Amino acid sequence: MVSTGGPVECTSAPVEWRPGPGAVVAMSLLGVVLFVVGLAGFVVLFAVTHPGVTGFTVGTSEFLVGLVAYGLGLAALMAVHELVHGVAVRLYGGRPTYGVTMIAKVLPALTTAHPGHRFGRGRYVVVALAPTVLLTAILAALVPLPWGGWLVLPAALHLSGCSGDLVLVWKVLTQPRGTRFEDQGASLLLHPAADPA
């Protein structure tokens, strides 16, 4: 689909959209905003549910163990994030595939794709936002637990990492009604409404 400044004409050929440098900037800026908002929100949640706790101290060995645990925990959280996308894809009849890509040759990202399966706008948005909503809710439910303070930073980092999904949702919501979406992992195929398939 090519716009010449006049009315957009739909063809049956899909349009491939790959996030470029502008999308990377948007993801990065949105990620910073989400991190700050998430960190503030989870800190407030912890403070409200743990009155009187003003902080905690750890020794060098505990710090190193905690650092390794954070790294492993974040890696596991990222994997679970992609698995939640995959479960949503399966619920709508697709077959998820998982991979790693570089967005605009700059930003590494894990991906969940569904090549060969097209979703309408509503279903694609559900698939894209499922981990953001579900995992943020689960982490918010865990922060009030006695050890929930350890989850504040990972929860904020996870929310920050959801910026890519939110940029994809924005792209999908700006497409004409009837467009169908096929996630290829590194790119998104936009199938115009005129496509009979």
C-alpha cells in the first residue's frame, strides 16, 4: 500500500512494517516513562502494604547473590512474558513461534510470532497486551507479600520492557478498519481489508 498524498487505495498485497529508528526512539522514551511510573507505583504499593518498613540492608555476599537472582529472575520474567503472548495466540487458533530479533539493528528483543495466521484488530491487541496486563497484575498482587520488596525493581523493569508491545498496539490501532495482522517476529504484515483471504 503506497500513499501518494491522496486517498489510500487498498490492494490485496500485504504491507510489511518493520520498526525503524523512530520506533526505537518511541520505545526507549516510553520505556523510561513506564519504568519511572512503574517504580513509583510499586514502591508506593510496597510502602502502603508494609507500614514501618523504611528499607533494608544487605551485606556484600547477599548483594552479589541478589544481583545474580535479579538477573535470572528478569530473564525468567522475559521468557514468561513471551509465553503469555504465545498462550494468547493459541487461544485464538494460531501457532506461536519464538525468537530473538534486533529492532532497527539497534535494540535486541525477544519475539512471539504467528506466521501464517492473521488476527483482526481486537484480537491482535489482546495478544499484544496480554503479558502487560496479566504479569503487571500478578506482580502487583505479590508485592504486598513479606518478601515483595524484592519484586519492586523487576516489576518496574518488566513494565518498561512492555513499551515495544505498546508501540505495536499503536501501529495496529492506526490502521484502517478491517486490516488483519500477521506477526512475523521481526516485522508485522498488514493485510488490507480488501484481501479476500
